[in-house]
Amino acid sequence: MKILYFGAGYVGACSAAISADSGHEVLVYDINQALVKSLSSNDKDVIESKLYEKGLGDLIIRNKQRIKFTDNLADIEQYIDAVEAVFMCLPTPEKDGSGETNLAFYENAAETLAEILAKRNYGAQSQYVLLINKSTVPIEMVNRTKEIMEAAGVKNFSTGSNPEFLVEGKAIEGSIRPERIVVGAWSEKDFAIFRDIYDRFIEAPNVNYIEVNPLEAAASKLLANFMLFNRLANCFDVVGRVCEKFAGLHFENIRKILIADSRIGDWGFYDSLYAGGSCFIKDARSLSYQLKSKGGRPDLVDDCLAANHRQLVDFLNRAKTEIDFNWSDKTVALLGLSFKRDTNDIRNSAAIEAAKFLLAAGVKKIKAYDPVAGNNFLKYFSGPPAQAGQPAADKIILADSETGAMSGAEVLIIAGDWPQFRELGESIMRNLPKGAIVMDGRRMLQQKYQELAQAGYNIIAVGSPLMKAVK
């Protein structure tokens, strides 16, 4: 079948690539010319320089005969007559920290689409089309989508929901072998379209293909992300905090005991300085806002948001509160700039908040390193002050390796969980001066803490009490 995607970001590009791999003819539209050019390059390195998602470049190139990316509306107008489904994959950021969703991108795209749909089939609109929200949107967004279409005179259409549950960094793997596919529709006719789109998965073993109404589908995305976020916040703020405050407790040993209970399970049972990314924080705030707008009490949602923020603030302040360290005029190595491993996405990354903290504290220099996210991180701090939040971006320099970042530094902060950071013990002892502070926000070096303290380093790690350098 012919499918149109509005939006070529992480969600749109990955979903479109899977649709093409499933045998569908796919056109993907985005207003970002540089992104479209990269995705159209048929060059894996060029594609991944924009969207670093393992397997995405290979999948697009392998299916290049069935997938096309464009920033030209004329291409849509030529394509639209036979389109059976349109996926809306637009940014839905938070509005000014309020929890309310900024729908400007979505509504502008929907209005543009509506103008084109109203003209399809020479105005006859004989081709039935299903408009599918794949972005994370407010629960009742399908109603707004319908209003926009009807206002423009669009006919012979319906609205549905197909939320994305993929894990960034594993999106292609998760799309090829999904745990669940949730589709929301109002009619059997629309469910039939969804079944055509996902035909390869419906009878696949270990795939839960779930049909519900569009409101339930949209709500399930927000609630699923909250449940996961809640798990992380509980682990950080309760389990990790107990292990920090009581000497003799090892977080990894406590973890083994707790996850041995099948009711608890092991997902998300790790300690970290922050849960960032594009989803958890934004979606929790959105859920809180929507609950309040309906007269509900979002206390637990708000508590999770507060716990996550508290975790980061407490971690960064421990150098001052526990060893009276003065950040002024110090050089700091900052490792791990994306919000997590296997992606170059820096949205809500702990490293951004850490850099803001360090700049405000008057550090001399931040030497930052990440395997793939360095340029995105630097662009964030090179932007206008209103975007970056800090005017002192000239104090941030990118290092070409972990060693390069540590050279000349007096403090090391590990903010990311790239696997190679687990092997930094020897490099620390070669490159950081004795008496330096190692702040491990991901417990990447937990097997080396005692050795590093014995070697003369002060260890501040989430989930552990302060380990002072042995002099």
C-alpha cells in the first residue's frame, strides 16, 4: 500500500523504514532540508550523522526503491491520490515548562496536509485515507485532528492512533521484533488498514498486536512512559539513597536481592544521576497537566518529576557538601553527552544540566567527550543564550577521546553509560592527578571504587557513600 509520513525525525524515519521493509511504498516529508538531504543520501555515515540509530542507515539503503524523503510539497500532491494511510510524526514539545503540549508543529502540519487532502482525486476525494497519530500527543488529540480536517473540507477520512513504544538506540531492532503493536481505531474499516500495514507482525510469535480505540491507544503511551519513569525515580530516590546513606551497603548486592523477586523484575533497576531523553520528563508533565485539566490529582506523577530533578541536583552538589570542594577556576572532564548510550540525542541529557551547573559555578574549562553526540552538544551551547541557557559556551571544548578529556582535568564527571566507560580505571590513574575527584553518575566504575580511592582519588558515586582518597 502507499503510505505518507509527515515528519522524518527519530519516530518518522524509523517507522517509515520498517514500512518500506515490509513492502509498502513510502514517502516521508519534512521541512528540514538538511535532514531530508542526509536521509536521501544512500550513505550510511551521512544518515547516521543526523540520526544515529543502529541499523537505520542500512535499512533505508536496502529499501531505497520503496522509500523516498522530500521537503517539497509538490511531491506529496503528486503522491496523495492513492495514499491509504498518513502517519503524523511531528514534534510535540512541552510549552514553557507548564506540562501543556505545544501543538504548533503538529497543527501547522495538519493544516498543510488538510489542504492537500481536500484536493486529492481532482477534488473528488474518492480515496479513503486513515490519519494516524504516531507522535506522543494529548489523549484527545484525535478529536482535534478531525476538527482541522473538517474545517478544510476534507472528506472520506478517519483518524486513528498508533503510539510508538520503541527504545531510542534500539529502535530498529525493536521495530523488527516488537513486543507489542498498539493500534487505535473507531471502525472495522480502519482496523483493516492497520492490519494491512502491520501484516508481517500480526501472526508473528511473541508480538502482542492490540486493537483498541484511539483514546486508549494515546493514553497507553503516556501511562507506559510514566510507569517506566516511576520505576527509575523510585530506584534513584529510595534504593540508591539508602545505599548512599548507610555505610556497608553495596548497591549491586541490594539489586541482586530485590530483582530475584519476579514481581519486582530487573528493568530499570540501576542508579543514575538523571533520567533524561525526549519522552519521560515531557510525557510525565503532560500527563500531570492533562489530569489536572480534568480535575484529577497528579500528586504521584509530580513526585516522580521532583525525585528525578532532586537526584541530579543532589549528585552535583555532593562535591561541595561532602568535601567542601570549590568549583571556581577548575578544569572538568565531562564524559557521556547524549542522554544515554547508542544515540546522539542530547534532549534532557544529564550532561547539559551538569554543564550549566559547572558554568554557573565558575569553572575554568569543561573538556567534554562522547562517541557520537559531541557536535550536537556543542551546538546546543553555541546557540543563542535563550536556547543554551548559558552565555559561557566558550569554556566548553570537545575532546577526541576519554583520555583527551581527562588530560589536565581536576574533576571527572561520568554522565553517560557508554560501555567503554567501564574500562576507564587505568586511564584515570594515568591521566588524573592524585587528589582529583571522580564523580560517577552511572556507577560505571563500581568495581574500581576501592582501588581508585586507595590510589588517591575521591570517589563520589550515585548509590554509594563518599569514598575519600587514601593519602
